[in-house]
Amino acid sequence: MIILIGNQKGGAGKSTLTLVLANYLTMSRHCKVTVIDMDYQQSIVQKYQRAKLLENSEPYEVIAASLEQYPALLKVLTENLEDLVLIDLPGKLDDDGLIGVFRSADLVLCPFSYDEFSFESTVLFSVVLEKINPEVQTVFIPNRIKANVRYETMAEVDQQLGRFGLVTESIPDRIDFSRVSTFRTPASLIPVVQPVMDQLFVNYFAFLVDDLNANDLNTY
Ligand SMILES: Nc1ncnc2c1ncn2[C@@H]1O[C@H](COP(=O)(O)OP(=O)(O)OP(=O)(O)O)[C@@H](O)[C@H]1O
Ligand SMILES: [Mg+2]
């Protein structure tokens, strides 16, 4: 299953949430995950290299891939349906080669925040995505949300984005997100990311997991 994490809005939290999700799926849900870093800055690959020096084993692999390498990589990575491939997209979607990546996606996760500029780029991203891949499921994740956001603004944005897909619970603005690594999400952040991660799991990934314990799900 191919999952893109994208939004052309820079700094929306794509790379950070890619790692939070990869950590959650491998450690809490025992899924097989591969992360593909397509961000030009290669921020995840750099974190991965650093973390590998400090730890003995890695819970998932991180691969840097160019658009040229993608089709061949895709063939290998999608041999098993239950293997989850998380792709961190660049902030600038200006390369035609990305069309193939969009077409290959089963699910797109789109972090955004409730400001006007973020909203506009998020809608534009969704319109383009829908044109390229009408079948894809899109999920919007409110991220870096400050306590003072107006309820009316949130309700209006949620309603507009709701036309394209599910809007999850919000992830608040917390300084410790800078400490998320390819090996762990800081314990202080678990309570704030868990509701969103569980929501994603129950809706999109649970059906892939063989040994799913039905009692487990009843508690969410
Ligand atoms: N919920 C949050 N609270 C506070 N800081 C956050 C949160 N999410 C992400 N950040 C921080 O925001 C910055 C940008 O995040 P990140 O690099 O994940 O965004 P991005 O969408 O991948 O950016 P780019 O478009 O440059 O690739 C990072 O410093 C990260 O630590
Ligand atoms: Mg990034």
C-alpha cells in the first residue's frame, strides 16, 4: 500500500508526521514499513543515518529515491499488499515526474494548519491530486495547531476540506516535535499524536493486519 505525505505548503509537518506514523505503525502495530524520502532536503535520510550510528537495529528502512528510480522501486515494494510504503514528498511539487508518484498512491495524508495561506495551498493540492488520481483517498491532518485558533475558522476549513476527504483530530504545536527521530517519538508527544494515529490505523490500515485483536479496537 502506497501512502504519500504531501502538501505544497513548506513546513506543514510532512517529514515529521511521516516519522511519527512510521514509528507508530512499526512499534505499536507491528506493521512492515518502508519510508521513501523524496524531499530534496533529504531530512529523513539524514536523521536515519545519524540514528543508525547510535542504535543497534532499525525498525524500518529509509530509502532516498529520485523520481527516475521510483518506478523500479515501486515494483519491488508493492509485491506484498500489507507492506506499507510511506513517501515523504517535497514541499515544491514542480516536477512532472511527480505525476507518476501521485498516480501510484492509495492514500494521501496532507498536514495543514488553520491559516489562510495554508488553507489555499491545501485546497490547490487537493484539486490537483483529485485530477491526477480520482480514486485516491485523502486525509487532512491539522498540525501545529495553537490553542488560540478560532472555532469558527476551524469549522469552516474542516467543512471545505471535508469535500475532498476526512479531516482528523488536531495535532497541537509542541516544541518537542523537533526531537522526533527514525527510532522514536518522544514519550511526551505520545498522548498528543496517539488519537490521530489510532484514527488513521482504524480507518485505513487495520484491515491489513492479520492478527488484529478485535477487543483492541473497541477501546478507541
Ligand atoms: N506539531 C508541531 N508542533 C511544533 N513544531 C512542529 C510540529 N510539526 C512539525 N514541527 C516543526 O516544524 C518544522 C517543519 O516541519 P517538517 O520539516 O516536518 O515540515 P515539512 O512539511 O516536511 O517541510 P518541507 O516542506 O520543508 O519539507 C520542523 O522544525 C518541525 O520540527
Ligand atoms: Mg520535509
